[in-house]
Amino acid sequence: MTGASLRGRLRLALLVGALCAWSTACDRALRGACADGSQPAGEAVPTIELRVKGETISVEVSRTAAQRQKGLMERRELAEMSGMLFVWPEAKPRAFWMHNVPIPLSVAFLDEDGTILQIEEMRPGRPCPRPGHILCHEDGRTYSRFSIRLAIEMSRGWFDLHGVRVGDRVEGLEKLAGLPPPKGAVHDEDEP
């Protein structure tokens, strides 16, 4: 093999390697997550600690339409005492789905003062755990029975495992007022 032929093959190999790396990076950016399910740099949402029934939980705070739509998509695991708090600008009935969420989740719908109004279980591949249930619809979403502005997703069964029930109160929501506004956020009402 000549030196020119070897250099040509090395260039081709480097080009193919660079294209593969670029393709992987683009795929992750389009999915909005790193391969391990974590959030990409620059896209991080703030995290706060809340308390419920004597337990301290760490929740990512999703406050924009894009953050709420992405939710816990592509996450492969969720630490036991971690979850996501969804915050909307106004209270109204809300819907949750399990699109691209490979882990089973529970969702608690809260009123303005943090009182839990409803808890539902959601599973990947079976968005509605109780087919025919009044809150499970053909579109695979799980709906709140009440107008809400706040909801918390945790690993499936977390609320039951920790004795958290409807009527219990989530404490620490006042920390939301101390968070800086999301970058580029304007009034962003979105999905139900």
C-alpha cells in the first residue's frame, strides 16, 4: 500500500468518525437529552427541595411549555427521592402522557397551597393503567379531575410507598417565587 493510499484511507476514516460523532450529537440535541437520559448543558431546569409527609424530595422545576412537554422523556432512571414539579401560569384541568418515557411514574395533582388532590399511576407502553376509567382517554393521557397549576411526577408507587395520600400537603412551594425567570420565557400557556 502506498503512502498516498494510506493517507486517503486515514482521511476517509477520520471523516466517517467525525460524521458519526456529529450525527450522534445531533440526534441527542433533537431528542433533547444525553444518552444517559440527563439534560444537555444549557437546558437545565432549576431544582428545589420540597417536603411531603416528613420526606424531603428534590424536584426539577418545569415552568415553560417546552420544559413541561419534555418532562421526563428519555429518562432511563429516576433517583428514589427525585422527581419533577410541573408549574403552569394558570389553573385548569391538565393531561399527562407517557410518550418516550421508559420508566413508570406516579403523578400527584396539587392545589395552589400544595394540597394533593389526586394521585395517578402511569406506565410506559400502557399510558393508562385503568382502561375505561373516567380519567383514561383514547389518546392515552391521564387527566386531572380538578383545575390545577402544580403537579409532581415521581417513580411509580413512590407516594404509596411513603404513605402519601390525597389531602396531604407538599411544603416548600414558596421557593418557586425565589427562582429566576426562565430564559426567554414569555406567557406560554400550552397543552391541557
